[in-house]
Amino acid sequence: MVQQQALDRAFAALSDETRRGILTRLGDGPATITELADPAGMTLTGIRKHVDVLEAAGLVTTEKVGRVRQVRLGTERLDDAMAWITFYQRLWERRLDGLETYFTLRNGTKGTES
């Protein structure tokens, strides 16, 4: 149940374009709130709200360094989300492979009966 709630928070956080942009930017390295706000054309308060959502989901970590707040990419929840996606990707690949095999055999059998 706890893992499901963590996945729910991660996917909810990822559903927003601005938050995905923040994660993309953090892939290049840590950034301050100001550095995240400038390219997004947002206020510090606005960007901070997005960072708070990402932090609650475990996707980023923040640390006060002097007078600024440094934001870093957190990988743990992304790893959990990727594991969930990979599980279902493999499941659907197996199902589609089975369907392809079924139609190949069915069409091959029909072709020899004619």
C-alpha cells in the first residue's frame, strides 16, 4: 500500500509539464530555485510550489545552502516508477507476441488448407 501511494505521488507529480521540465533541467545538475524559475518564466513562489510537489513525491531533494535553496534530482522514486513501467511494458510485449504468434499460425494454417 505504501509503495502504491508513492507511485501515485510520483505519477501525479510527473503529470505536469513544468515539473517534468524541472526534472529535465536537474538532469544537468543541481540548481537553485531562482535558476529554475528564470527559464520557466515563473515567480519564485510558483516554482517553489512545483518543487514542493516534486519533493513530496521523492523526485527531488532540497537543501538550504547559505541564503539559497539548492534542488537536486532524486532517483529513488524515478527508479520505482521505471520498475512499474518496465513490468507492464514486458507484460504487454509478451501478450502482443502471443497474439502475433496466434495470427501467424492461424494465417499459415488457412493458407495451406486452400
